[in-house]
Amino acid sequence: MINEDHKKYSVEEFVAKFKLEPCVAELLKFIEKDNEMIKDLLINKYLQIPLSSKEEEDIREYFINNSVFSAATLANPATSVVTEFLYDPKASSPIDKYFFASKGGKAIHSRLIRVEENLHSLIEECLKNNKKVLVANLGGGLGRDIINVFAKYYKDNDSIKALNLDKDKNASKRGQRMAEAKGVLNKIDYVEGSFTRFKPKEKFDIILLVGVLCSLPPETCVWILNKIKPMLNKEGFIMASNATPQMLKEDPFTYMIMNIMGWSLIFKNEDELRAIFAKSGLKWQRSFTDDYGFHRMAIGTKNKSLFNHF
Ligand SMILES: C[S@@+](CC[C@H](N)C(=O)[O-])C[C@H]1O[C@@H](n2cnc3c(N)ncnc32)[C@H](O)[C@@H]1O
């Protein structure tokens, strides 16, 4: 417990004592005016004072009723609706605005930008040796990253194509509309299904796996990467992201709220990601992060070991 003296904090004292971001003060001030009990419960939760299940449910209900983002997260924490919400912030409720303003929210947006930059450089690298480049976006959601890169650099290049696979039919439908609006639908094949059962006709030069492994334990990540590895061309690249412990360190308040909404992550540092790649028979090439260091994207290739049968 980090509140052993059982002090009741004002919003100002709480934010100052725990060095929280100004947006946390704004959020708590807003909630205080509307429902003081919820503000107190949130502070108590942060202070690790045990809450009853009724009190936890009161917080949940308050957030669902006042924030589209929270309601979407509770309905399905791994849905692309949640990430899309942060990629293109439009909602106007004060609580939704908090998520856009938080470091955790901004890091998701920054991840998208860095993934797009690195996808572009990987495509250019592949183009040095190949006439054609085929990208797979697994658990790709709407495929916003490939849509943006294709629309920006390869609209008139018929050698670059992608397959966007997601088990969520609505994500695929929304993605197709987005790709059409940006003039690249002819370059992206939208497929509905699970990547664990996917048997592609062709192998891929680049595989993206962004926002998929974060909630999974290392053994499951290894299992998934082992399923995906045979889909990769001999010289192909895989880019896989995971949330880092930095998120918990630098934005614990947002993570606490998201956790109440059922969003729970298994943070992995670089060494843990390297170990996952090694156990999956992938050769670590390099990695990069978003601007906040909250997500690490690892890039690997197939190991050229004698025991690699794929
Ligand atoms: C957090 S979203 C990330 C979407 C996108 N990659 C991005 O970076 O914005 C995770 C996506 O993975 C999809 N997904 C999770 N498990 C899957 C599976 N086994 N097969 C296909 N899609 C899956 C979900 O439906 C969801 O759209």
C-alpha cells in the first residue's frame, strides 16, 4: 500500500505527490465536479487501497457511461476499434479527451507513425533484391499502416501488394472502405480469419504483427511466431510489436484505468523480446520504439540454422 497514513488527498496534492501528468489533474477535476465518489475511488485504487467489487463496478459503469473509448475497451480490449480511436482522435467527451492526451494514448499514435516509416524502409530494402514485394498484415485491423504507406509511396507501383488478415469482419470491412477512399484497395487483399490457421498460397516478404502479442505470455508469443514463421520468404522480414515496462513506469494512471476496463498487458523488455525471437527460430535484426518508448517493434528474419526446416 502506498498510502500507509490513510491520508485523503485533494486532486492537486495527489497529482503533485505522485508526479502525474497535468491531464490526470484535468480528468480528476472533471470527475470530481460530476461525481466526487468516483474521483475518490480512483485515487484510492491508485493508492492500492483495496476496493470492493461493487466499488470497482461503480468506476467501470461511470467510465462506460461517459467515454466511448472505455465502453469499446470493456466490450473487447483487443479490438482495433480501440487503437483506431487513438490513431484518429475525434471524440469530444472530456474523458475520451483524457485518453488522447495521456502519454499512453499518444504513444499508440506515435507507434503507428514509426511502424509506417519502418515498413517503408523494409519495402525499399526488399525492392533491392526482388521485383515484387508481398506484405502480410496479420491481426492487421483496418490495415491503416499499410494503407498509409501504399497511398504515400506506391500508389502507381504494381509490384507492391499486401494481404490484411483479421478475425474481425467489421475491421476488414472498415479497412476496405478506408483503402478505397485512399485509392489503394486494388493493392490490398482483405481476408477474414485467424492467422493461427492461415495457409497462404504465397510466402511473404514482410510480415507485420502489430498490437497482437502485448497481452500474451511469452510461451504463447513463441507458439504464434512459430506458426507464422513458415509464411515468411527465405530472406523475408517479420516486424512484431510489444508494450514495454516503460508504459507502466511513465503512465501508471492510464494503465490503471485501462486495467479496470479489462485491458491487461504483459509488458516485455528488449531482452524478453529477444528471447522470444530466439526461441521462435527468428534472427534478431534490429528494433525501434515509438517516441515514448512504450512499444518496441522487433524486426527479425528466419534463422539460417541447419535445423530450420522452413
Ligand atoms: C489491437 S488490434 C491492432 C490492429 C492493427 N495491427 C494496428 O496496429 O492498429 C489487434 C487486432 O488483432 C486481431 N487479432 C487478434 N488475434 C487474431 C487472430 N488469431 N487472427 C486474426 N486476427 C487476430 C484483432 O481482431 C484486432 O483487430
